[in-house]
Amino acid sequence: MAVVAVADGESLEVVCLGTGTSHGVPMIACDCPVCTSDDPRDRRSRTSVAVRFDGGTLLIDTSQELRLQSIACRIDRVDAVLYTHFHADHVAGLDDLRRFNWLQKCVLPLYAEPETAGVLRRMYPYAFEDDPTYPSAAPKLTIHEIDESSFELLGREIVPIRLMHGPLPILGYRIGNFAYCTDCSFIPDASVEKLQGLDVLILDALRHTPHPTHFTLAQAVETARRINAKRTCFTHIAHELKHAETNADLPDGMALAHDGLVLRLPFAN
């Protein structure tokens, strides 16, 4: 795993578990230059991060590859999950949380807006119902429905950030001086205000060509300049963007993230 140390002292560690679009990269049956690249940074599983600090480990979303990501990035505990929205590439790894139930001998809390919570209950009813006849191991989970109000988790303030994913309102999250804003095509002014003073921002940047629900790379760069974090890493990247070539053209302080990237920054709460 590549590690970027931002500063010393009490730290928050962000692990980029996956940085790819909903198709993943390589895509099925594609022989484009990125999908056939020898650069391991061009291999992108579905987007998610783990956030580690002294109080525990948070996941933001549970992608389809959660098991493989956890093995590759040595995620050995999860204390809670924050969900951005209910699309499949962000929730479809939920069943893998049962391994952390077994390791930690506890029920895991999930935090999501009501619509996302409802989708999770419909997709995974066995994970939220106490059914002694269920024939296999099931995740043990509780859902806490949230809105844009800040809340405390593991002794830290979690600040939900309203983002627009096309017409769909979703959430990003700010934890200390780190913020995660995937799957967005517009960030309201009030949310930009909540994102001031960041050390690290992870921001959606799909590709060069326009998309109705995601920032293009140029739009992401413009938005990153408005937010003005010390360091911005782009995520949810499609197979149109080759890692090394794209980074060579980005402004100072901005770069494509990649699977396995670890960012460390001082924890200011």
C-alpha cells in the first residue's frame, strides 16, 4: 500500500479501499489501454474508504469487493459504517460485515439517511430481522437514520455533507479535517462552506466526457479549487483516465487516488 504522510502527531488514517466506477476497472470484456494496463494503480475496485483513528475504524460504504478490499488493505476491525447512498456499488458488500461481527462479538451500527436505510432493509432483510430459523450466519446490524445534522460517533464529530448525485441528494462526510465526497455532480454553497479548512479531500472525478450524475475531471478540479483543501485526491474513476498520465497534468496538490492508497493527517475535531 502506498502511504502519504501529511503530518505528524495524533493522526487520522484514510485507506482508499476502492477508487473505481460502478463497473470497476478493468471492465468486463474491455481491452482499452487502461483496462489492459500493467500499472496496478489502474486496477480500481468499487469505491469505498476506511477511516482509522484511536477510537476505532469507520467504513464509508460497503462495496461489492469489501471482502477482497479488507484482505488487501488489512482491515481487521470495523466499528461502524456510514452510507453515502443506496446504489449497488456502495451497498452490495453489506453481507461481508458478518465477519466483523464474528471477530468483534458485537452488533455493528450503520448510519444512513431514511431512504438508504429502507433500501438496505429491503435488500438484506435477514440482516435486520431476528429469525432463529434463518439457515446460515447473518450479519448483526442496527440502522441509525440520520439527516444533515452532525452527530457523535466513537467520540468524534461526524458532519454529513449534502451532495447532489444528478437529481439524487446523497451524503458526503467530514471527519476532523478530512472529507469524503464521492458520486457527485454538484455541491451546494452551504456544503462548500462546511468543507473549508480541510487537510485532505477525496472527491468524485469520473472521466473527461460529461456525465449526468458525476463530475468530469475538469469540473472536479474546479470544485477542488473552490474548497481549497491542502490535498485533494480524486475517486470513482472510470477507465478513460490512465493513472500516471492523468496525474502528470493535474495541478499541484491534486491527484487521482488509487486502491490501497493510505493518507495520514493530523486529527483536528
